[in-house]
Amino acid sequence: TTSMTTTTTTTTRARTRTTRKTLSSPRAPVLFLLFSIAANSHTVGSFLTPPTVAIASKRRPSLPTAKPTATPTARQPTPLSLSGSDVSNLLYEEQEKLIVRRGELEESLVSNLAPLEAHVVKVRGTGNAGGFGGGKRNNNGGKSKTKNNNKTSNKTSNSNSNSNNHNNFQAEGKAHAQVLQNEGILRLDNVLPPDTADSLRDYASSLRQTSEREVQSGLVPPLHRFADVLLKSNRCDLPLPLGQSPLLASALHALLLRSPVSSVIESLFGTNAVLHEFSCLVSDPGSQRQVLHPDTPYIDGKGPVLYTCFVALQDVTPEMGPTTWMPGTHTKEAHEAFGDATGRKDEFLSGRRAVTGTLKKGDCAIFDSRVLHCGTANRSHLEGGEGTSRALFYFSFKNPEVGYTGNPASIRPEIGRAMLTLGDLME
């Protein structure tokens, strides 16, 4: 397995911009999470003082006295000369510590845990493409006969094949979509060929290194190559380009035309669903467990906002920090209990059913953005050796009736501006 343990580094200026953006970004709702944590301080302990009080009550950091150097004009920053970036960094570090502690508590609360199982649908007439039914039949119900007429062009043949594949998956997609609507999470197996998954993982590893160099050199802003992610240490959210590599086109072809994925999205949002995210999420050995969170809030009277598809680019073991989801938490009742400030939140989480994304290479999980979920800790390095990074190729489609989701998209700006639809990509 190709190692993807390179740690993203930036210049001071780039790090400052990223830190400021992270602190204010809905993608990593740090302050919201902290207040949520503080509301449950009676179950966590005294370390969870409400953040505003905790920060105000701390003394300014005592920095070591600068030793005499050959350059007398160079001096160490004093508490009164801390720059805005220094304060932001200190604040973010304190926030991260609280989030890590809260994640550890939630890990102990969520005990009813099981692997996410694939949903299997048997639909008559799907043929070989759907994995069910018999051979192809003619209009009279008999087996179709082979004719010696092969004058059809390859292009037309391929187009008809893609159309037939999609039609075969439509009935299956509707059945899968019903499960996704009810549970908020759905697993589909074998949606991406293993060799394509291997190549895509290698491609993402190379792109990550290239993107790091581009950011370090100042050629591009950090947020044009790396999206914000909660607990970003040892995690990387790498928006992918379109049109630069035939590999990505091949992956989309397999996922959208040779699997039920597009039919599931189409059943729920139609072909006008907008490509909202297109990225690769990597959690390296040593990454911490995130806190449970939804990507978008529940809004009364409104339907789902996003459906996100995570595709495993390698087998995901429990030690690699698979995603945990809580089925059925995309509802008003679940969000009210989760946001409760009286301590009901921990009671709600305790013992509730949860599933883990221990996917095989080429399998996927599709989930409603309102479902509570989190990335767990990658502890694969604790078994000896360097450990293994977990890489997920992912994309989200947005409800065409929704404007801004309240969640910055993990997508390259030029692709986001293009407003590509599911129908566009399928063509």
C-alpha cells in the first residue's frame, strides 16, 4: 500500500491565512462545537469551562527571556507584542485540545457500534449490469438472437451501452434511495474497480505533494489547494482538478454510469443536482478522533441539502480511523436532542446505534449531510511500523432548489463556478 504520510506544511503567511479561515469557517464550526461541549460540562469534567471564560481566565503565556545574540535588533515577542497570528494560533490550539477531549468522551459513549453493511437489492430485469435477472430478452420474451450485423460504430455502441447500464440501475437506485432517505446512510459495494482505486490513490498522493510545494512557494493560496477540515493535524482535504487527468474521468465514468450511485442521487435530487464537492480526504496515522457533527443543520420544513459519496481507495480497517455515522439522526428530533444545552445530548448519544465505514477497496458510503458523523482516530501506527493512511475519494451533490448550504464546499474554485450538474457529468 502506497504510504501517504507526508504532513502538509505551509509558510507562516499561508498558515496564518489558513488558521484565520479555519476559525471562522462553518466547515469547521469550532466555536459552535465548543459551546456545545461546554453545555455538557457536568458530564465531562471541570476542564470544559465555557470557552469564553476559560480563555479570559488564562494568564497570558510566559515566554522565555531572549538570550543575547549577535543581532541586538532581533528580539523575541513579549506577551504585549504578540501578533494577531500568534493569538489565533494559541486560541486554535486551546480549541483543538477541547475538541480532542470531547471526542474521547464521545468514543466512550458510543458503545453500540457495528460495521456498516451493504444494502442489496434484487430487481427483476436488471440483467448483468445490475447483477440480477437472466440474459437479455427480445420483445417477445424469448432469448435475443445474435445477428451478423456489426456495422454500428463503436461510439454509438458505447453510448447505447452506457444508456442501457443506467436504465438497468434506475429501479435498483430507487430502492437504495428509499433506504438512504430512511436511514440517512447507505453502503454500496464494488462501485469502483480496484485497479482504478489504486491508481487514484497514487494520483492523490502525488497531487498532495505538488499542492504542498505550490502553497509553500506562494504560487497559489492554501484554500485553492486544501479545504478546511475539523482537527486538521494529520488530516488533509484535497480538492481534485477536472480535465487534467483521464484517470478522474475514468473514475467518474465507473461510478456514474456503471454503478447505481448516479441513480440513487437522481432518484432524490434529479439530474439537475449540482456537483458541490469533489475531493480526496486523507487521514494519516496519528490523526485524532473528531467530535460528532452534521455537515449541514436540520431546517424545519426543508428537505435534504447534500448527499455525499465516500469511496474507499484501499481497504479500511478499524485501526485506520473509519468514519462513524449515526443512522436516523438527520431528523428534527435528533438535532434538537443533539443541540440540547441541559445535558440531554450525552444521554441521546449514549448507547445509540452507530455504524463504521470499514469499507473494502472500491466500496462506497452515501450519506445525508444532516446525519451525525465523525472521522475516528487513525491508530494504525500503534501496531508497529509507520501505519497506513486512509484515503477516500468523495463528491457531494446539492439539492438544485438550495442556494448556499452554509458549508464551504471542498471543491476547486473553477469547478465550483462551472455549476456542473449530475446530468452534465453523465453525458
